[in-house]
Amino acid sequence: MSLLPEQDRLKLRFGPYCSPRVRLGDTLSCEFRGLVEVVGWTDGKIPWPQGRVKGTRRRVIVCADLLKALRTESADTIAYHFGIHRASVWRWRKWLGIDSRLVDGYLSVMHQFGEVNGQDEWRAAHLLETNPYSLWSAGDRKELGRDTDVNVAKKINRTPSAVKHARQRSGIQRKQ
């Protein structure tokens, strides 16, 4: 397992992200809490509004670019840049139905530093058609179905099961 340099591991891959233009006392719509009064800001590199619903403590308001980041960036990156705890990122993703292992930021960091296993490659194959930031290059996709899955896997440096799943997902017939 290789250690990731801090600046590479925490780099925003799909930003930039901007805080909503609000002031203390303004109202924002939170994905989980509805309308919330802005009562403060996180202390991250991207200050993010915090809100309070009557009788509760202050919470980060999940909206706008934070919602976009939850769907694309790794949990560590979001926590670092937005000043949010990683556990909150995981909890929000669970509530939103986002599989953290399918988030591009996570996959691209793991893939770049050689820490992707066959199961993650299989998940990456499922991003092929649904996500414009897929880890599969156009050249890799062109190879699908031109030869057996095993030979294509060797040629493009992927596992045979990842090639099989990507080929099936794309509707390409197997080469005999």
C-alpha cells in the first residue's frame, strides 16, 4: 500500500465550489432539515453556512455546491475543504443513497495510487455510462469486445472481471 502525499489526497478534483451568498440571519433550504436560519460558518478553506432549527444545535446546511461535492469528491477532501467531520459526510451520503465507494474522488485517488482492488474496479465499470468522470478512458472503452476479456484486461491493465462488467454494461457482445 502506498502512502498518498497529503496535497494529492486532499485535492479537489471536480471543483471549484463556492459558498452560498448569505448573511447571518438569512434563511436557506437544507436537504435534510428544510428551511434553516443561518447562524454561523464552518472554519474550513471553503466556509460553509451552519444553521439551526428551533430547539436544536447548529448544523451544517447541506445545499448547493456541498451537495455536488458529496456526489463527486472523497470524504477526506470534503472534510478538509469544507471544515466538516468525515462521519458527517458518510452519514449524509447514506441518507442521500450515495455509495461512497462509487464516488469519483475516492475511486480516482485509489486508482491513481494503486490501491484499487477488483471489487472497486467492478464498481468503476458501473460508472462507465452513468458518469462523465469515469476512470475508463475512451481508448480503454474501444477495446471492449475486440478480443477476449482476459486479453483485453492484460492490454489495458485491468482485471478480467472489470472488463467483463464494463463490456456487459455497455451492451457489447463477448468475443469468442
